[in-house]
Amino acid sequence: MASISPSSSNSTSTPYVTDLTKELRLHEVALAELNNHPSSRAVYRKNGNLFFRTTIQTATAMEQKELESAKSKLKGLNSSS
């Protein structure tokens, strides 16, 4: 796993903010990937330690909801600083 050197990190950045930023990027990438698949294709969604087969529309809606949740957490954290 890549590490960030202290000199390149922001002084106000905490590990929690960094984790939320990574989570945001992961959800954005997942949404981009889902948008590039044909709508008739089935995908698998991880829930806990299990994968469940679902449609792209359902997976996209779930990823969008998680992305909005992570954005609101990050916005709340930034506004309280």
C-alpha cells in the first residue's frame, strides 16, 4: 500500500479525512465503472463478506447513496474544523 509522506500531506488533514476522501474516490470509480456496462448485464454487490447478484440500476443507486453519505460526512467534518 502506498504511503503519504508527512511533507506532502496537508497540516489540517487527519487520517479520518483522508479515509473519507479515499472512500469518495472509490464510490466515484465504482459509479463510472457501472455506467460503462450494458444495462442488461448482471453485477455483484458486496454486502459484508458476501457478494449478491443485482442489476446495474440497483448497484448504481446504492453506490450513489453511499457517495452522497460520504460527501455529507466530509462536508460536516470540514465545516466543524
